[in-house]
Amino acid sequence: MAGIVATTESYKRWRRKNAQKLNTQARARYAKNGDALRKKAAIRRAANRDKFVQTSRRFRENHPNAARDYYRRDPVKRLLECAKKRAAARGMDYNLTRADVTIPPLCPVLNIPLVIGGGRGMRDSSPTLDRRDNALGYVRGNVFVISYRANRLKSDAQVWEVRAVLKYCLGETSG
């Protein structure tokens, strides 16, 4: 038994030492055979669907904060991933990079602090990507980081509706 553990430990050390070389080889292999590898993986998942579901469920049970921690570690990456998925699903343009997105300390619309990972789900103070012109999609110069609250407020309201609500709140119209 000690020989197996020693072999395993030495193999782990070797993999850590050669991680970059192995990563480069794997990327090259995937670039060359990506379609075939994806097909194989899809067939394997379909054949073992229950096993994959159980593994996924077990991981979530053993690591209940994994998604939250992932978002906290790199919130810009998470914002970009979600925007890319939304753009693909809606057939929109997408050309954002990490350099195009910076999370300011305060929401530029409501002037409230932007809080990353403030609990389960989205909070009013969570940073979100906003498209200034919705017709353009997620492209450079059209995307800004604002609070979830501000994004919800402007999500489906027209300018005249926002002005009408403002007039009402200021007491300029009778309700």
C-alpha cells in the first residue's frame, strides 16, 4: 500500500511540475481533434446521464458555496460569460474582452455601493452589465456596469414613463 501512495504522490508532483507542458499539449490536441472529442464526450454523457447527474448533485452538496465563491473570485469573468451566453441565445453581437469591463465602487446611476457576492442570488447592489443601446448588443462602447436595481428600473421602462413617475414622486401631478 505504501508503494501505491508513494507512486501517486510522485505522479502528482510530476504533474504539478509539468503542468504548463501538459496544458499546452492538451490545448494542441483539442485544437486538432475538438469536434471528435466533443462528440465523444456528448455520447459518454448521454450513456451515463444518471451518473453525471449524481456526480453533479454530490459536488453541489459537498461544495454548496462553489458558484458563489467562483463569482467572488472573478466577477468580471462571470459578467462576461453570462453576457456571452445571453448574446448567443438572442442572436446579438458580442465582442467584449476583460479590458472593456471594469466594476466601479459605486453604481453610476443610483450612486450606491456595488457589492460583489452579497449573499444568494442577485441583490439590488450587485453589479450587472447594461447595454446603453439594446439594438447594438454586447459590444465595446455600448456596455456599462451598473447596479442590478438600476438595470431593473430601466429594463422595460420608456423614457416618458420614467419622467411620469418622477413627476408623480415630486408631486407635480395628482394621482
